Amino acid sequence: MSALLTLAHLFNPEIKKYGEDEFKKNIIFISNFSDTQIQASIKSMIPIRISLRSETIESTTFSASCTCSVFTKGQLCKHVWGTILATEKKHPDFLDSKTNIEMLVKSTSPAESKQKIKQTEYKKTQYEKQKQWAKDNKAKKEKDLNAASREKYSDDIEAALAFFAVNGFDVDEDTDEEFLNKAKKSLSRIFHPDKGGSHEESIALNQNFEILIDFIRRS
């Protein structure tokens, strides 16, 4: 069994297919090579660098490294497989007797770890700030809406609404004429001079009723 077929079993089938696609596109460039080392790069928005290294020509294992995110997460990537295919085509001696790959994943330094923690905390803080801003903005809009709703009533309408509310009948723009007529009829029994009320109270009831009946009809 050739080295290429042996190494192929180390790769996820999907990853291997993607690597073959990159190899066929001729976007893998071997920049440095020898019997024990292959260095390659791939042109992309973020340049990818791949390295294959063997201790000796006779070694059955070689190390691989790649700067892509898949490799740094601990998985052999399409770039490494594509580079192996390019190596097989241009520098096949490197792969003689090779049966295993050792992944060289760059370890995160304490400084980098600290920086990542800071970035995570910053993102979390920004997210909480955005949530709070959205909450405050919603509350402000509701407050402004309520204020606008109140401001649309003139002073005489506000006074008439208060008159009926104080006397047990909450009236607004959604109230129908039937409800207002019943409210007036009920209050008339209380405010009529013959029922213990006064002439002034009856006049106030009629005035406020007329204001609100006109308000309801216009709403």
C-alpha cells in the first residue's frame, strides 16, 4: 500500500474531499522543500501556512501544522491533505515510508490566554450594555407614547374625564355613547336637587357630559 493511501485513512472523508478540491484548483504553493521538510501556503483572504516536517528520511511519522481554525481545534484539515497531494506530485521522496502524522498544534501562551479572556469579558459586557440599552429604549418609547396619549386631550376633556372618573365612571376614547348616557343617568339621580344634590352639580354634570359625548363621537 502506498504512503498516500495509508495517510488517507487518517482524514475525515469530507475534509479529504475539500483538500482534493483545493489541490485541483492549483492554489497550494510549496515555497520550501527538502527530503525532511515541506513548507506551503494557500492564497485566501487570510493566508494559510502549512508545514510538514520529518526527523529523518527513514522516519515513518512526520509532523504537520497549519494556521487554519480547523487544525488549531485539533483536527487534520483540508489544507494539510491538499499539501500532501501537492507533495506527492512534486516531491514524492518526502512521503516514502510515511504511515502516520503527528499534529503540531500551537499552544496558547499565558499572554494570549489572558487576551482571549479579556476579549470574552469585553464581548459579554458589551452584550449586557446592549440589552440594557434596548430595555431602557423600550421603556422610554412607552413613556413617550403614554405622554403623547395624555397630551392629545385638551384641558376641558381632561377635566370632564376626571369628573366622571371621580364619580365612579371611567371614560376614554373607546367608550361608547350608550355607556356615557347610562353614566349620566345614574349621576343625575344623585346630583338632582330633588335627590339631595344641587343645581350647580347638575349643571356641571350636563356640561361635562356634552364635552365627552362630543369627544367620543370625534374619536
